Amino acid sequence: MKKLLLSSLLAGSAILNAQAQGINHQETEKEVTPIKEVVSGYPKSFAEHATSTSFNTWLEGGDESLYFQMKTSEFMPTSIIPRRMPTKELEENLRPEIGAIEAETLFSGKYSLDEFLANPDFRAQGYLVIHKGKVVYEAYPGMRPSDSHAWMSCAKPTAALLVELLINEGKIDDSRPISDYVDEFKGTAWEEVTVKQILHMDSGLNIDDTAETRPQPDSHAHRLYMAEFGQEYNGKVEKLIDVLASAQPGEGAGKKFVYASAHTEALVFLVEAVTGEKWSQVFDKKVWSKMGVDGALQVQTTPDGIALSHGVIGSRMRDMARFGMLYTPSWDKVSDEQIVTEETLTRIHEDMRSHEFLMAGEDGPVFSDWLENGQPTFLGNSRQWDVIWPDGDMWKGGMQTQGLYVSPSKDLVIVYMSTAVKDHSLHRFVRKVADSGLFEESK
């Protein structure tokens, strides 16, 4: 089954990137179960099919994707980070006018947010808006509030945050090469790459994680996934650290944004080297245990226990939003301790890569299309956040149209869940909501 899972990941991600760049692939290529029919649970036959050896399309947005996103722990080893402190309940001040906000979809014309979420063809599963610590909009068209859902690449800021906390503690200097901390990177192409460059996805190494590289049997991206799923490469199962260490020089740092989960996983090894503890345990101690969450955080791992914090973690949607709230003035509605300090926020906002750097990479134009219909107003990327706007708002996207949007200035957090890979229009609503005028100081 794992071999089929891997081939699906590679083929599905290739489809994903082509579609993300504007190719109109209709969702009618295969029959899918309407999400509402399985919101309350899955028939045995549905689950058996999704986890059987015939399951080879789990990233293509069909029934298999839906089951994988909601039941990821049935497919991969999982480290459970439990709730450690009592839940900090979120107050509600629902504002129905948010649902009337409209956005132009990629292929289907204009929709209001309410209309979009109600249309099963878009495969949206949840949408949540929190303003000043209060829930102002919440919809669950394809999941229950108590369900855990995979964050996908929205998880990348979790890896960055642990590095930021260790910088604050004086245990990491981000201007130093990562090889100063991780012995396995000494004598490799990573040796002179700084921690800061890795945070910005600016290593300059030949580790491109794209539609072209993933299917190539000898590419770094392909081998990365092989190692994560415990599959053989040239007759042996490689360890993730060995795959990372084998990276070759590329164009060099400072040239363009190279989106690669290898960057994020390098940060996992950095945290473990500095602390002498497993990544999940460090995140538990420094972040999750200090949050008044509703439930556990699921952290999927490689067969030998390396946290895949580049994307394969999951939680309830409100808990994902609580993580986002750590970056806002309403952090005290989530935690008794300010975990994301002004020092950390200043680094994110002031130490960013430029608009030109971001747009020179393959994914910059993709983000522009997803978020702003190809007319970007963002400044650049920063420290594992995909996009930073002039107003300080931050966004991180996930491969099946998940999103984490944080506005420190408006005290606003937007999170959303989906299994859409052929139409990423759900991203189009975040700036429309944030810039609607409903969340200015005078409101």
C-alpha cells in the first residue's frame, strides 16, 4: 500500500502544480461522494477502499483524499501531543455579513463566501474567522468541529516558531551555518547555508520540490518522499537525514524562492540537535502545553520517528486558529504566556525576502494567482510564511487548499480546510475578508 501511496503523492503533486498555474481541470473527472454524506462518519466500505492497496489517488481530491485528510493517523506513524491545560473557550460574536463577502473564483465566476462553502463541488470542509479573540464566522460544510484535519503545508510555521524561540533564548544564531549545529551537514552542500537562508527557503541548493522534480526517480524531492514513506531507493530504505545531507549545490542563495519541504525538515533536525530532544516533545513543552486548546495535535512521522512538520500534522480547526492567534494581540485568549513575542514578529516583518525574489521562483506566481487573481500586492516571503503584505498580514497555504492567515494589526485570524486540488479558489476569500472594512479599529 505504501508504494501506491507514494506514487500517488508524486503524480498528484504534479497535477496539483499544473492546476495551480491556471489550467482548468474540472472536478468531474471521477465520481466523488458528496462531503455532507460522510460528515458524521464513513461507511466501512468507504474506509476499507481508502486504506486498501487500490488506494492510489489520495492527493487528487477524491474520496481517498478526503479520508486521508481526516484519518491521517491510520496511514502513517503518529506522535500525539495531548492537551495539557484546560481549554480556553473562545467567545462568539457571529457576524453574518462576512458570509456575503464575494470573490472571483478561478474558473466559475463570482461567489459569496456562504455560496462557495455551500457548493459541494468546491470540496470545502471548514472556514473560521476570529477577530479580537472572538469567533465571528464559522462554517463546517464538510467536517465536524471536533474532527481533526491535516494542516498540510500550513504546518511549516510550527517548525519556524521553535527556531524563533530558540533564537530568543540565545541557543541559535540564525546568521550561522546550520552545520554549526547539525553534524550531519558538515562536509555537505549545506555546510555554509545559514539558518536564516533555510527559514527563507533560500538555501540555493538543488532541492526544488516541483511538479517536474517530484516524479524524477533520482531527484532530491523524489528521494525525500521515498524516505518519508519508508520506501526503497536503489534497493535500500534511506533515512531522511541522509537524503537531506546528499543535496547538491544549485543556483546559489539569494537568486529566487525555492519552495522545498526539505528546508522545513532541516529545521526539524536543527531543533533536535540544539535541544537534544525529539521535535514533538519540544513543541509540546514550548507551545502546545501552554495553549488552552480543545484537543490533541497529531504529528505524523517517518518510520524512524522524524516529525514531518513540513505538512503532515493535524488538529481541530479551532486549535489551528488558536495557533494563529499566538501571533496577534489576542494571544492572551489562548495562553497565559506570550509565546510569539514582539521580537519574533519584528523578525518576520522586517527580515523578509523581496517581492522580486519571491516572484522569481515557480511558486510566487502561483501564490499570486491563488490569492489575488494574478495581481499581487504582497511584499515578499519570510521565515516559512509564504506571503507578507504591506499591512503586516501573513499567509501560509496548504497543498489541498488549506490556509492560515494572520493579521497582527487587525487582530484577525482566518483558517480554512479543504480537499480541493483542481480549483484553489478558496484562497481568494482571505484578502477579501481581511480588507472588507469589517475589522478596522473603528468597527
